[in-house]
Amino acid sequence: MSKQIFSRLKKRFRNLKWRGRLPGVSEKPLAFMDIEKLESEISNKIISIKKIINETDPLLNIILIELYRTIKHLGNPEVSINGNVSPGLNKIQDFIQSILVTSSNDKNHERFINDKKSRKLIKDIEELYILNAVYINVVEKDELIKYSQGMTTNVSGKLYPYFEEEHFTSLITPYSKICKDEFGLTSEDIVSGLQKISMQLRTSGLMQIIPNIETAIKFADKEKIIDFAEFFNVQVITNWPAEFINHFSLSIGELPDYYQYDIEVMNKELPQKYKPFLKYNNKFYCTSIDNLLDNFYRTFVKVLRKANPNLSLEINEIQKSLSEELPFELLEKLLPKAKVYKNIYYKAPVGANGRNEWCECDGVIIYDDVMIIVEVKAGAISPASPFSDEESFKSSLKELTENPYNQTIRFYEEYKRNNKIEIYHKESKKKYQFIAELKEANFVQACCVTLDDLNELAAQIEKTDLIQNSSLPVWCISVGDLRVYAEILDSPSHFLNFLYQRSKASCNEYIKLDDELDHLGMYLAYNDYSNYVEELLEEFDGNNGLASIHFASHRDEINEYMAYKHMKKLGLDENDFILYDMKKEKPKQSMESEFEKLIRLLDESNNVLDIKLARYLLLLDSYTRGHIADFLRTRTRRLVESRYRKMFYNPYAAYNYEREHKIDEIPVIMIFIMEASSKLFKDIILRRRFLMERVTNHEEDTLCILVGIERKGDIKKLLTNLVDVNLFKKLDVSSFELLMQTRENIRKSRYSIKNPSI
């Protein structure tokens, strides 16, 4: 698009930036606002907006508004991918469509909307969303309900576009035969169609026809502008049959009694939530890609059930299978060497009499000494918005979070009773097959997974009475967010460390985050972010009565990286101006290169002991991490230098051994640097003796890392070894005394080991 056209378009919309002050909003504190007056302001604003919409051609509104949104997106690729400019602009097409389908008639949809009315319409809708945001915050309702309503009203586009193809392929493929029988479409046809709509509405395709639209606007050529509405024509974009699209569509005026009061336009669920396409003059238009994709799976299942009610049982079985398999597939990506037990049974006291009964658990994941108890819910969150049906909304949250958490607690309490639990598979109504006895778990985590996206709510629910007080930490997460974790945390040690830090945060009453991925962002930024919050509170002199610390979005780097990944997936070149300033590298914790390389090498071995060590190292604070990096860097250099001087030099360092600074969650860790050709890498007996002579304390377990370097100092080999206290106990008296004497001689020949840089 030429600079001249861009300049004209900016000039056209230059007056739309709202600069005024909304009546009653900024004149007094929110807590003292007149609710009735605010409701009246909102209703009057809606009436004014409805008048403009109902007297102008809907296709003109769609095109002109999308033209304005395109201009706002230019120069901000993250926004153009994720769709968030401002709540009003983000949801403007949803709002207009909701007015159109609930209008009593469409006889007046004829007039051309001129510049003045177009600007007024956009300005009024943006102001309306500001007014409504204030209303949601000041009305007397439960905090979780208010927060949920704010998210429902203002936020959409929950799944990153990069994952759309993968996500919908996994969800829709199991229904392929049903779709083929009912609509003549395969799952590939449906997913491909969704991808085409997404690409059409998310990318800059509209720019190609902007000059022609500008000319048509200049001459008020209504018919010419309406021709451009084919850009939004679902049948043209997807090549889906009209019969199939019709199941997902609402006509103008189809639901005239949907709203009883004007204010419900803002606080009741969208009428097109499960009917995302607008039908007009026998054509079907998609005006909101976010509404379509946020709700498509639920819409799709509803369409299948309605098309053939006899398929209800088959659809139920498919949904059950999906809920049982998909979350575990993603969790296994995060922990590829884990033992996974799905659809298991165990015996536990049930009911008032406390009799042992068979209980079901969706699954348990065991990785080393970590146990993750998984419960999955395939059910949908209530379609009703929180304000329109508070009880129904709370009930659905309870079903998706409280109930599965209580099930994990029952499993956990039975395990804690004897520090072990036997699990079984159910073979028939009364026959159960023993699988394994689970024991020796030092860290247990509950993971409640939903197919519905609870991104914003998940971070709030764990701090409410929906989650009972228990020593079992809970992680409520959606399948969509699990995909993000599997993309960003591509290391088992980082995922396990995150899980530990996440569990601390869930128990920290002072942490308040907006959504689940903010936890990931906080972890990447601060590692032990629960401790970071505690340190911040200390600066406030005992927190001065603070109930919590609210952190603004910590997922910006994740957003930008996922936008970049999507743009690359679309085939944009690295030199494209849109990609130029975007974050191209995966977000990660900041750490010195030597420490990072050590963690990576431990991870890449795929050895459980190596990954355990990496986990423990990641628990260390940035100061200690830096100390390890400095030790690796300086002592490697000295070792290389000593080789040419024919000196014997074998540096090592100990961490977490000093009682006053010891971290209870990890053992003593020692790092030894030596030449890669050392016999210690091959001879287990020689290695064991070498380590036993050098560990800091023979009365506690020590995890040792042998780092083998090549001639230039690069790490070539890595080997881990556990020096168990039982090794010392097995020695006879004379051997033990000789070993102790050797240890003392080594100690005297070196600087004090208390200096960990030695």
C-alpha cells in the first residue's frame, strides 16, 4: 500500500481517538458512583448506536469498520495477530452483529453511512465499552463474577493463531466419518476452511482492495463498496456447502426478543456465540474471527448433535476419548520419559461410613520423585455470561474445577495415608487388574485440565473457595494453554522447576495475576517468583495492609514470540518489515551462558538423574547460578593453562552444603572439572573412590557432576553420579579410616572447600 493511501486513511480516521471525558466516570471515585445513573448512560449510548446500525446497510458497516481496524493494526504486527487494540475496537464487529441479529426488522437497512456517522458509530462503541468496564467494576457482585464478566465482555482470541491448525485438527479429526456422512466434508476440509478464514481476516488481505474502497467511499458508491463484502463471504473463502454453513449462521432480525433491556447488549452472552456467521441476502459472512475460533469446537459439536440426534452416544464417546487422550499427549511432550497411567482405579474410604470403595482417577504421571495427579473435564463452561446467569456460571466453574480438584485430593490423601498407593485397571464391572504400586514421591501436584479455555479464570480460581484448603497444590489449565507450555518449556527440568514454582505461587495469598500465562511469564522473569513477591512486600514494611500485589501482563514476550512464529508459518521472509522488530527467539530465563549450557547438556542426556540434577540447579537463585557459571568459566581456563605447564589441577566446587544457607528441597551438589580423556569417565570403581574421597560430608547424599572438557576448554562430556551415604556404611573399619585419612590429606592440599570457587 502506498504512503499516499496510508496518509489519506490516517487522515480519514484521525478524529476517532477519544479525548473527552465520559459523563460520571472520572468525576468521582468508583466506589461512590451512582449505579443507576451509570446504567442509564450505558442504555442511552446503546440506543444511540442501535439507531445508526439499524438505519444503514450492514455490509457497509462491516467493511468500513474493518477498514478502520486494519489501519489501527498497521505497524503493530502483534496486535494484528492477536487482535487486541482496545476492548471496544476488539469487539466492535461482535457488537454490531449482535444488534443486527436481534433487530426487530431489517427494512431500514438501506442508507449509505457517511463519514460523520461512521466516525460517530466507532467513537460511541469505544466509549460504551469504557462505560461498561467501569460499571462491571463498581456494581455489587462477587469479585470472581465481576472479573469473569470483564473477561467475557472485553477479551477474545484466546488461542494463539500459531496453534489453530494443530488444535482443531486434534479436536475435529475424530468426527471425520460423521462429518462425511452428514455434510460430505472431511475433518481436513473443515480445518482447512477455518485456516482460510483465519488467514483472510487476520492478515493484510484487505489492504489489497483499500484503494478501490477509498474511491467508492469518495463517490458514495454503495453498490461498489458492498461488492467488497465478498472479502468476508464464508462460502467463497472455504468452499464449504451452504447447508453446512447455515447451521452456524443467524439472519438479521432472527432473534428479536433476545434482549429484554438495552443494557443486556453488554452484559448478556452474545447471541451469535454458537452461531458465528451472519446471513444476509442468502450469503454468509464472517465478521469476527475471534468469536468463531473461540467457540467453534462447542458450536461444531452442537451442530452435529442437532443434525442427527441418533449420533448422541457416538459423539459422547468421541468426547470422552478426546478428554482422556489429548491432555496426556501434551503432558508427555513436556515430560517425554515419564511413566503415564491413564484411567486408573484405587481403593479409598468413601461416604459417611468410611468404607473402602473403588474410586476412579483420570491419570497419574510419574517422573522420578514427582507425581502429577491429573483430572480432565470435557464439559463446557456455561454459555451464559456471568452477569446474566450468575448461578449457572458458578455451577459450571465448580464442575470444571472444584469437583476434579476434590477427586485429586481423595487420591492424594489415600497416597499420604501410607506413603504409597496401589493402582488398577478396570477389566469388567467387578474385576480389576493390578498395575503398579506408587511410592517415594517427594513432590505431588494436582493438575486439572479442561477442554474449554479458562486462561483468564484459571489464575483466579485457585484463590477462591472453589478450591478447598489443602497441602496439595493445584494447577488449573486448559488444553490450549498446555500447548503454549509445550512450545515454550522444551526442557523437562524447566517444566518440573516451573511446576514447583507454580505450586508455591498458588499457595501465596499475595500473588494476583490476570491469567495463567502470566505465571509462565513471571517464572521466566524471576524463577522463584513467589519469593520475589515476598521480597517486594518487605519493602512495604510488612506490606502496609496490602491484600495482594497485582502484576500487569507478564506474557508480552510470549505474545510477541507466538505472533512471530505464526507470521513465519504464513511464509513471511525474515526481512519483511512486519517481522523486523519482533521477538524471534523463544522466551527463556536469563542466565549466564556457562550455566545455561550445563542445564542443556543435563537435559539432553534424557537420563532421569541428569534431569533431577538440572531441576535442582534451577532452584538456585541468580547469585548462586552466576557463581557456578563463574566457576565453570574461570576454572576451565586455568585447567587448560595447567595442561601446558604439566601441572596436576583438578578443580571442584560444592553447593548447598553449608547448614546456615542450605535449601531443604535439594541435596548437596558438587561439580568436578577434568579432561575429557580422564579414566574417571569409564571406570566406575575408580570414579566412585575418587568422589568418596572428595564429597563434603559422608553423612548425607551428594549429587556429583563430572564435566569433561576438550583441549580448547569446551565441554565434551558430562556424567552424573550419586554418592549415597550407604556407600560409606558398607566399608569396614580399616577401609573407612583409610578413606577418611585420604580425604583429610586432599583437604589440606587444597584451599578450604568452603570457598566454592575452588
